[in-house]
Amino acid sequence: MTKEPPVHAFLPVPDGHGIYTFPDDLHRAHQAHNERLATRHQAHDHQVLEVPAPHTRTPYYIEARTPVGRPVLVIEPHHDDFALSASGTFLAHPRPLSVVTVFTRSRSVHPALEPTYTDVDTVSELRDREGAAALAPFAARRHLLGHKDAEMPYRPYDPERLDRITEELGRIVAAHPNAELLAPAAVTRHPDHLLVHQAAVRLGCTWFWEDLAFWSTYALAGCDQHLFRTRTGATMRPELVDITNVVLDKVTVLRMHGSQMHPARKMYRLIRHAFTTAADLVDGAGLYAERFYRTEAPKC
């Protein structure tokens, strides 16, 4: 039997000449990866799941994960935030997951899709299906809080709303007493992310992901990075997770969020960020990585 080449042999690298060709290179690499898994699925390999993208209805293929270890309770602002920022880590190191999505009422889709998805109910239903599809490979349990997301122009969140959402989240946290909490670090000025971060801190969360978003107005912008460092100082200790072997599966997870990832090739920005993040890996071996932050637990 011929041994299949390692995953990194199929991965494009966005440096040098590759920085210009990377969007198409990544698209082709992912297509080939999907075709290899489709062949296994057609051969009745039950480890391979077929996951159609809710917006495009395009079928994608991904290996199901077997969670082990301590459960994790993820608190995400919107349906795609865990997928954008932390999904690679849990594809590489599956753990039992429960995901709480706070702001599940929305009319936010890519402008090109607004004529198709015209109101809050239609958008919310689509994004709910996208969230479910993206979490299927993780065998994650879902909790939807039903709050309406912030709309532009953004303003600071209402402190009373923070109190209300913290109370709702507290009941879910209490129902998962053995779970480790994970939430966004709020490397962004988006009020929903800032609110969810603060609520998670109140509930004792000490583990946070570097929350990224698709557009440059979020965490990849230099001003957001500056404000984040100003807010947090040295209180958050960064740690990196190598996702090289699962980065094409992460692309599959992102494909589920077609209402946001449009056109699909533009998600290369997130993967390119994972490439630059990997430059800080201690052993220097990985090509792609995700960044998290740890804080010390409050002293009693």
C-alpha cells in the first residue's frame, strides 16, 4: 500500500512569490483535499462526514473527530467566531465541546447576498444552520441565547445588557461544572466581542482565543492590536497551537459560513494570518498556527 504524503506536502505557502498566488493556491489545495476525502466517503469510510454548506449547498468532506479529555465550554459572540479563530486547535486536539452563541439574531450577511437574505428572520435561520454545519465535525452541543447583534455604526455596549447576558451565561456555566471555559480575547473593537469577553471574565474564564474576523475592520487592523495591548498590558500571556496538519480541514469548517465568507476564496486572509502567527512557534516547525491567551485565575 502506498503511503500518503504528509499533509504539509499539499499546503501552499504565502511567502515570496507565493504571496501573490496564495488565494488561488489555497483554493486548489483545498479542492484536492476535499476530493481525496470524497473518494474515501464514496468507498464507505464512515470516519469521513459529508457536510453540505448551507448557503451554497456545496458538499464538503471532513473526518469526524473523537473528543477526549476535559470538556470545554466555548462562549462565542456570533455563529462563526469559534470557527474563525479557534477551530483549528480543536480539529488537531479534539475535546468534548459545548458552544454557547450569544448573538444569534442578525441581518448580517455579505452585501452581495443581501438581496437573497432580506430580513432578520431569514438571516438568523441561515446563520443557525451554518453554525450547526460548522460544528458537526466536533460533535459539539449547542446553546443559543437569542440576542440581537450590534449593527453599524457601532457604539459601546449597554452595561445593563452585560449584566443580563452574564446572568444567562452563568446558568449555563453552572450546568457544566467540570468544563474549562474558552471565550474571545476581544482583540477587536466590536461591542459584541467586548461584551462577551467581559461576561466570560466575570464568570472566571482565564483562557481566550485571539478573535479574528474576515474584514480588516476587526482584529487584524493595527489600531485594534494597539487598543488591545493598551487594555490588557501584560495580563494576557500568549500561547500558540500548531494547526498545520488540519489547516485544510479548517478551510472546510469556514466554508460552512458562506453568508460571511463571500466569495469563498477571500478566506485566504485568515489562513495567511495563521501562517504569520506560526512564525512565533517555539520549535519553528509548523507552517500555520492559532494564538490564544491565558490569564491567572483570581486569587480567593
